[in-house]
Amino acid sequence: MLDGSDEHYRDGASRVLDFLLLEWAHGIGARTVDFGGIEPFLSQGIFQRKRKLASRAVLGPTHLGAHRLWWHARRDTPAVRDFLVANPVVEIVGRDRLRAVYFHDETRPPRLDLARTHEGIDEVRSLALDEFFAR
């Protein structure tokens, strides 16, 4: 994007790039296109954009796909709970299956409005925050 101009995001030019990339890949006979990695949050705009392109979620084919990130919230506060509910995650199950995890508690329902319908994420888990923080 020229000079990082917001105009190109507002006028849709940035969205066209994905489609042009797919058209080019099809024209040269490529069977796959690597759209690059993202953070494991369903709420990320990049994740949602890739989902709309009917892409498949997979562990990275490069050396990065073998790395794992373990994170845990150290404090149980209203702000942390708000963040976890607002940002469902994708977790790895077994060696290579992906699953969506929706957090919730008695006052915060799971954020099911965030579509997890993405080829490659075939399972869903609902996790109570009290259970999460008890670990």
C-alpha cells in the first residue's frame, strides 16, 4: 500500500489484492497460495478476511509450523475476562487438528458471532473462565 495510506483500505484496493493473487496463481497453475500466518484469535480482521476467501487453516508449512505458543492469563480480572471472551482462540488438538475455543462466564456469553467456519477448524470447545483460571 502506497505510504500505508488509509485511503487504500477504505476504497477496497487492499481487498482486491487477495483476489488478484488468486487469479494470478490460478493462471500459472498453482494449487496452493500461502496467505501467511496470523495470531490465533478468531476476532482478528486478518483471520476473518482469510475465512471469507474460503482459505484453509493449517499449521504453517515452514519451520514455524513446528513451534508452539503456550500462554496463560496470570490474573483473573474483569479486563482479562473481557479480553478472553472478546477474542476466542484457535488451539491445536493432538498433532495437527485445529479447534476454536470460546470463553464465557455467568455474565459474559461466548462470542459465537465470530464465525469459526473455516476449513481446517472443524471442532469447537466452550470453556468456562472459572475453569480456565482454576488450572
